[in-house]
Amino acid sequence: GEDVEQSLFLSVREGDSSVINCTYTDSSSTYLYWYKQEPGAGLQLLTYIFSNMDMKQDQRLTVLLNKKDKHLSLRIADTQTGDSAIYFCAESIVYSGYALNFGKGTSLLVTP
Amino acid sequence: DTEVTQTPKHLVMGMTNKKSLKCEQHMGHRAMYWYKQKAKKPPELMFVYSYEKLSINESVPSRFSPECPNSSLLNLHLHALQPEDSALYLCASSQDLRSGANVLTFGAGSRLTVL
């Protein structure tokens, strides 16, 4: 699939907010997703948002969607050291049977 | 059961070997996927099965051969691989292929090293 862009690295202090950004490619994507991958593990779904929404909040997570600019962001409030991981945004690709096309991933490092 | 189980967790094989990766889910999902993930890269789609039929093949070389024996199992048969095929192979499943939220549940992966 085409490239879904993300900033590659983010470092924050424990207790601060983290904001991870993503620019996706397929304007027909009806759902957009955020996954988390810890070292040596598979991917874990964090949240997803319907393209008709511009915001979704789920406990410490806030997703913002700007469909006009094809920009998606994930805000993690009160970031903890256990949040250190790689975060992938993903879009459903219609021509791949709605399988997910992943961004390059943002490596989040949370320091004490 | 809300898990996707992959075996083996680690596999080392020579270029002339034949081996298989296995994936199992008991969530009643009817879509299953193989993704390949190289170090520090995103997962790349390889194959999609829908209702036990191959739906998508993302131009994967024939040395990778998928098989879906039943709705709970997905195999990836490996033969005559190259060192550049070394990667983490991720299996995933979802309820079915749909235009709504297609939430994939991933296994922990099988880490393959080809010598």
C-alpha cells in the first residue's frame, strides 16, 4: 500500500501528555486505527475512530481526526513508563479487502 | 477465548528446509491474515483468507504457501527461503471482511531466522 506517514520517535517525561501524529493516504477509509506494539510482541488494538467523527475519547486516550487534511493524532494523557512502545496508525484499504495498511510507527520513550 | 495463538515462537531454518508456521483462533472469526514485519518497520500484508478461501495475495513469492484447513487454523508453509525472509511473521484474525470497523486481533508472532 501507499505510505502512511508518522513521526518516527517521541520522548516524553512520565506524567506529561504524548501526542503522536499520522497522515494517512486513502480518503475513502471509513475507519482509522491505533495499535501498540511492545518489544517482541504482536500488535494490540488501542482504539479506532469512524471517519465521520472528529474526536473520540477513551480513558487516557484521545483521538483527533481531520479528514480534510487526512491527519490523525493520538494523545495519551498522564503518560506512564509502561506506555513506552511503538505506536502504529492504520487505515482500512478497500482494494485489500479492508485489511489494514500500517504507518511506519512512532517509537515512544517515556522517561521517569 | 480472545487470543490468536502462533507457533512456534522462534524458528531457525536453512535455505533448503521446509517448515510451517501455525496460527489458531477460537473467536469465531472468519477472516485471517498473514503479515510480515522486518525490524523497525511496519507490518506488511501478505495474505488474507475469508471464509477459508484465499481472498488477497499481495504478490508474495511462491516460496511462501498459505493454507487455511478450517475456520480456526491458518498455516504458512515455508520452502527454499532466503536470508532476507528473516522477519517476524504475524497472524491476525477479524470477524470478517467488512466495510465497517475491521478490528484485527494479532498473535504474538513467529520470529523466523533463515541461515
